[in-house]
Amino acid sequence: MDIVYISDLQIETVIGIFDWEREVKQVVSLDIEMATDIRKAADTDDIQFALNYKAIAKRVIKFIQESDFFLVERMAEEVAKLIIQEFSVTWIRLRVSKPGALRGSKDVGIIIERGAKASCL
């Protein structure tokens, strides 16, 4: 199994349960790891056989910017579902964090894994 990743993808969006959070955009940060088989892309040196992380990032940014979530849990589930369905990813580990959400902490958030790692081979 090979992993393509996107680290610290920062996106402004409406997220949170408090009244003030519903009125301002906040930054969320995503770390995305996706299982794939890179061998054909590596053998041919051809982008058409690679998992296109730029296209994934653009789609995730658009989706989150146009969404309105109360919980990072729901955001994570929806983003994972989107990537699996639209980009044929068989396994994903997604970390969603809200920087500055908890006083005294750099950030808070969740990490989820969906799909099967071995099925990408």
C-alpha cells in the first residue's frame, strides 16, 4: 500500500456550536492520507495514473467553504465520504483540527479512518 497525503490544508468556513461561531468564519486544518497504488504512475511517469492531490484539495476546499457544520465530526465524515466516492480512494485517514478552539491548546480536533487499507493493492 502506498499513501498520498496532503498536510495542513487550511480552509476558512463556518463551524461550531456557539452563536458567535455561526457569525464568523474560522480556519480548520486538514491532514489527509489516502491509500493508492503508485506503481503504474511511477512506471509510466504519467499523471493520468496518479492520485491527483491538487484536484482533491481543490474539491475539498470548495466543499468546506460552501458548507456550514456545527461539529468537526460531521465535517470529517462528509469530507471522507466525498474523497472516497469522487476519487475512488479505498482508504483514508483524515485529521480535522480547529486551531485556537481551546484556550491554552494549539488546536483540537479528531482523526478518523475509513475504508480498507489492503484493498488498494
